[in-house]
Amino acid sequence: MSSELLIAGAAALVASGCAWLVARQRAVAAERRRVTSFAERSGLELGEARAGRELGQLAEQVEELQRRAARASRSELRLRVAEEESARLRCILETLPDGVMVFEGGERLVAANAAARKLLRCPEDGAPALATARGDAELLAAIREVLRADLARGLCARKVELAGRGERERAIWRVRALVADGEACTGVPRAVLLLEDQSFEEASARMRSEFVYGVSHELKTPLTSIQASLEMLVEDEEDGGGVAAEDRSRLLHLAHGESVRLARMIQELLELARVEAGITQVRRERVEVAPLLGELREAHRPLAERKSIELDWRVSPYVPALQGDRELLRQALVNLISNAIKYTPEGGRVELDAALEGEELSIAVTDTGIGIGPEDLPRIFDKFYRASQAQSSRIPGTGLGLPLARYLVESHGGRIEVESVLGQGSTFRVRLPVLAAGGEEPVLQLASIGGWSGGAA
């Protein structure tokens, strides 16, 4: 009984031990599963944290790249703007008529625009340099003189006159140190030199001097004649009137003629001054052309007769009446006709042809005078300018008549054309529009030409 109890107790003990072992195994397995699950979860969280840190670093790198890209874009934009500005400045410099040169360290030429390269005659296959320049020796010497001057004391300039093939082809250049910036930026002394073409300014100054001389001479001549005539008449009056009536009449007519000439000259000067000031008023009224041309012929007949010059007026039976200022048109034609008579030798001929050509009235004044050289034709309408032949023949004049005539014609919408052969004569043709103001049809007028055609002598 005791043994059975022992066996039963042992069996129970074994059974309970087995049950404990099974339970323990289950608990261990559960714990293993829990630990494994926790380990798996912990590993995932660690991976996500590590990935988050890496993504943050990547985002910072992306932002830095974006900032660098923005800076690069702004730098590229500034560079492009600078390149465009540089191209514009280069274009401006290259098209300047004056030469621009940049020197560093004395005579080392580092830049020159097209005008400067042309003047220096630098070789095209290399950089511009004074040592290889083949320009005018006097110009190169002036450049070196300016460079060697003490630029720190102020701007330095030298004027150089380069003679061409003739007197009228002279070129006058001024070499001027425009900027001397020292060593502030590059550490190398730098100077900018400007080659300025002074030819036009010199020519203008010369023409002004010639104009003053011409005006003085023109004013002096009639004044001298008037003064002499009046002095003789005054002396005759004081002496009891011994001068013959014929001589008294001649002196009076001489004084009157010279006073008219003087008044006309002063009128031209005043009119030109008004033109330059822009205060000349052009009236718009009906101008009967045929009677006006007849008046001009009769007005110039005495002057032509004194030189035995034949006046031949050929006016078309139909000439249009114009819309314009009669006095201004008259003055323009007076200047052309009087010039033709003045520059035609004795025994010559002056013709006036007036006709309708299309929608224009053509009035041509032709003379057999001294003519105008081809080198003078482009400038004969410049103020104060007188052609070489007029100066060499010592015919007095101010150089104002043609510029004034052109302005007066152009103020009526017309133009003046000129043809000339040296030694044979000239033709000045005035072309005026015949349409009236407001686009009306041209008004035609039958010209009474009886007693017009033929010579004045």
C-alpha cells in the first residue's frame, strides 16, 4: 500500500513535473516570441529613425543645392546683363567718329576702337600697338608726347594738322588725355586718350572769320560810295553850287543805289538771324507768279544793263498761282537772279524759264558765268561758304544769299536743285508744289508774256 502510494506519488510528481515543463516551455516560447517581436519592432523603428536622419540631411543638401543654383542663376543673369552692356558700349565705341585708346604702364596700348585703329594704321593680324602703327608720324609723336606728360597734374592736349592732297582736305586732330586713373584699380598706371576730329570746328571758325571779313567789306564798300557822293554834294553846296546838274544827279543816283544795296545786305543778315532763331512767319496767301516774275525782270534790268548782260525770260503761257508768302518767295528769287548777274562776266546772258512740270512749278535761273567746281557744289548752300571761283575772282559777297534762298523755298514745301560746269555757267532750279493749302486743285493763270521774252539790253 505504501509502495503504491509511493509509486502514485512519484507518478503524480512526474506528471506535475511534466506539466510544469510543458507550461515552462510554453512560457519560454511565448517569451521568445515576445522578445522576437520586440526585437523586430525595435529594428524597424531604428531603421526608420536612421532613414529620417538621412532624409533630413538629404533635404538640407537639396536646399543648399537650390540656394547655390539660385546664386548661380543670379550670377549668370548679372553676367549676361554685363555682357549685353559691354556689347552695347563696344558698339558705341566702335561707331564713334573719334578715336579712343586705352594705355597701361606708359605706352602699352591695351584697347583701341575702329577710328583709332584706322588713324594709327595698325596691322589687322595682331593687337594694336604704337610700335607697329604705321600712321602719320606727327600724330604718333603727339600721342607719345601726351602719354609722357605729367597727367597727374591735369588733362593734357595737343593739336595735330594732317595735310591731305589739297588745302580743302586737311584734317585737324586733337590728342587729349581724357582720363588718368592711376593705380587705384589695376595696380598699373592707365590713361585713356581721345583723338578728336577738329576739322569741322576749324572750318567753321575759318568761315566765321571769312564771313566777318566779307560783311565788313560789303558794308564798307557802299558806305564809302555813299559818303564820297554826299561829301561832294555838301562841298558843292558850301562852295555855291558849281557842280553841273548832270553830275549832281549822277552822285545822287550813286548814293541811292549804294544805300539800296546796303539796306538789302542788312535785310539778309536780319532775315538769316530770324531764320536761325525760328521766328520767321510764312503767310499763306494767293501768289500770282507771272506778275511777280515780270517785276523781278524789270527790277534787275538796270544791273544787267550796266554789265551788258542779256536777260531772257521764257515763261510758259500757263503758270500756276501758288499758296505762299509773296515777299519771301520774291526774296528767294531775287537772291538767285542777282547772283546770276553778279557772277556772269560782261556781255553774258541770264535766262529764266518758268513752266508747270507735273504737280510742280519749275523756275530755272541759268547764267553763262564763272560756274561752280564739283568740290564746291555740296557746300554752296552752307552759311558763310563761298566757292573757290567766287573768292579767286574777288567778287564781293557774304555767302548768305543761297542759304537764305534755300530756306525760304523749303519753307514753302519746295526745293532748289543746282547744276554747274566750271567756266561755263550754272542753273539753279526752284521747284514748288502747285497744290493749294487744303489739297485744292492748282489755280492756273494765263501769263501775259508780251514784252517779256528777249534781251534786256
